[in-house]
Amino acid sequence: AQSVAQPEDQVNVAEGNPLTVKCTYSVSGNPYLFWYVQYPNRGLQFLLKYITGDNLVKGSYGFEAEFNKSQTSFHLKKPSALVSDSALYFCAVRDLGFQKLVFGTGTRLLVSP
Amino acid sequence: DTGVSQDPRHKITKRGQNVTFRCDPISEHNRLYWYRQTLGQGPEFLTYFQNEAQLEKSRLLSDRFSAERPKGSFSTLEIQRTEQGDSAMYLCASSLVGSGLRNQPQHFGDGTRLSIL
């Protein structure tokens, strides 16, 4: 079965510093990977996806993600963090043969001023 | 594009009561999904529709749960005889699939938070 793991419950970073939120995956076949962000009492907002092609994927709000097949990772990155980036971030993989997304447990990002 | 709309945003009810939630997807989106999210966890898939056909149901969807999408537009999720363990955020998402439209992202609503007293 497809799965993703987010090894960090929380990531703390100072405003203006680069941030990385980690995700590793386990799939059969080609991985279809996604990152979503969730603000308090809100639904999930799509940030970016990897299907095929370039290993560096650019998304919304200045976020990007690096796909690494050998390390089975899909880490989310941003060169310069903003306080408003503080939220819950979810990595997800599309289930093979089905249409559902399988989510990780989430990583809380806290950006301090 | 007005986004995915869910109603109500919050529902508080007593154990044993029935509840129904509504989801209005992004117009023209032919796929609609329901997920459940409990505190500290990622969303878990419940079921999805392609137009009006319900194509997949999770084992999480017990006999007390039923979902419909009668005209291929809005959807309802009903929980009968609610239990404490049903307390969660219920999220709806939609996407557009078709020829040349593969792996499109799912767009989520803000959810309905259900609290069982």
C-alpha cells in the first residue's frame, strides 16, 4: 500500500531563514506526491504536486519541493520563511489504482518573528 | 471559482442522534471525495463519487454512514446513531478528471466539525 511519513511533529524556524519540512514515501510504481497546508479551523490548501519531470517542483506562496527517488523523499522547502507560513503541513500520495489521497500525520511549522 | 463549500461548519449533537452534512463542490468538478480528520492526524479517506456514482468506500465507512450525490453536483454525508468516536472534522474535496486531465489536485472545503456530547 502507498504511504508517506512525516518524521517531524514540529519544525521551528526564524523568519527570513530557509525552511524544510520532510516527507518520505513508500509506493509501488511511480509516485504521485502532493503537499497541502492547513490553517486553524480551515480545510487543506493545495501547494504543489510531483507527477513526473523535473525533480524540483515549484508551487504556491514561494514553496518548492525536491523529489529524490534514491532517498524516496519529497521534502518541502522555502528559501525565506514568513511568520504567516506558520501552519500544519501535510504530505500525501495518490493511491495506486484508486483516487484517494493517503496523508501523512502532518508537521506543524512555527515561524518566529 | 467559488471553492468547495460545506455546511454546516460546526455541528454539536447528542450521542444517538442522526446528522447530515452537505458539500457543494467546485462547479464542473466531476469527482467528489469525503475524508475524516481527527485531532493530530491527517485526513483519512471515506468515499468518493465520479458524477453521481459512488465508486469507492473505505472500511472506515461503517453501516451507520451513507453518502449520496444524487444529481452529480452536491453531496450529502449522513451519520446515523452517532457515537463518541464519530467526533471529527469531515472534509469534502473535489477535482476535475477527464481526457488530458490526469492527476489534478483535489480542492478541499473548510470542513464540518462534528462534536458528539
